Amino acid sequence: MFGTKDKFTILVVDDSRTVRASINKVLRSSYDIIEAEDGEDAWEKLLEHQKVNMIISDIMMPKLDGYGLICRIRAATQPEIMNIPIVVITSSEDAITRERAHVCGANDFIVKPVSAADLIERTNFHTEAKLSGKQAPLDTSTFSEIESTVIETPDIYTTLEIIRGAKEGAVDAYALDLAIEVLPLLEYCNKANDIGLDKEIDKIKNAFKKYSI
């Protein structure tokens, strides 16, 4: 079994052995470290050991990338897997990568090269937040909900409800733009993890045709 009595367990996922070794070196004095070389490898380790307190993951990886791994974790039926805090580490600094990571369900986002102090601070925060019960439960009912700092009123969730006909109201052009941008990610997560949203995605696509922005 991974994890000692006095240490929490961190799963580090990166296709670079150098990056994994660097993170291991910084954290191993305080945490037990499990390493995985890609998303599929990480998923297998989660299913086998299910005693991981936090995940630190790269985005661009072979077999199963970071987005796919996060979506698969958030769609898991086991609460001990579904609610694991996930910190994404990537060399990409663009807003799209950051937004996609958060949409999939990442809790935090830091950019390579990561300073030792920043890595330790964020790891301490997310493990302590989860284990103390202070971390807010994750809502996996929809992948279309993004942090309120990104969305103007109405937010994407409300916009999609209006489009589906479940709610009445005017669709703000900016919110609809964001909903359209999120749709490819919803399709990606659905295909990568066989979530079963094909019919719903088709309905949303057809609804978009009614709107000209």
C-alpha cells in the first residue's frame, strides 16, 4: 500500500522523467510520491491503489493527456478518486489552456519551471484543504460550468439551459460565445471517457443554429 502513517501520497504525472524527478526531489521529504509517465499509467495506479491525496499532472502527454485524465477522474464513480485535488503543471501560459484545465476540473494551475517554494505551498494547501474537510465538494453534473471570473451574466450553465429550452430568458452574446467555445471540450471529454452525452451534444449543436451572433 502506498502512503505511510505520517505522510500523504502525491501522484506525479508527466512524460518527462526529469520533471518527475525534480518534483519528487522537492516533495519526497514530506510526502510519499507515486510517479506515472502518462494519463493511462496514472489512471491504472489510481484504480490499483486508491490512496492518493493529490495529483500533480502535466497536460501534453502521450496515450492519455492531462485533459483526458482530469475528465476521467471527475467522471469516476468512486468518491475517493473523483474528489482528488488536481494541480496542473504545464509549460503553456495561454488563457485557453488555463481555462480548459479548470473546465475539466483542475483545482489549480502552475507554469513550468515551477519554483520549489510555490510547489510546496500549493501541495500543502490542497492536501490540508481536502483532509481537513474544508475543500468544497466537486459538482460533476456538468462540464460547462466555469469560474465566475471568466463568465459574464448569464453564465454558461444558464445559457445552455436557455438554449435547451429548460429556462426562459435572453442569451447574452458573450455568454453564448463562451458556450460555443466550451462545446468542443465537452465533445472531447465525452468521446475520451464514453460519458454518454452524444444526444445532448447534438441537441445543443442544433439549438446553436437558431442563434446568429
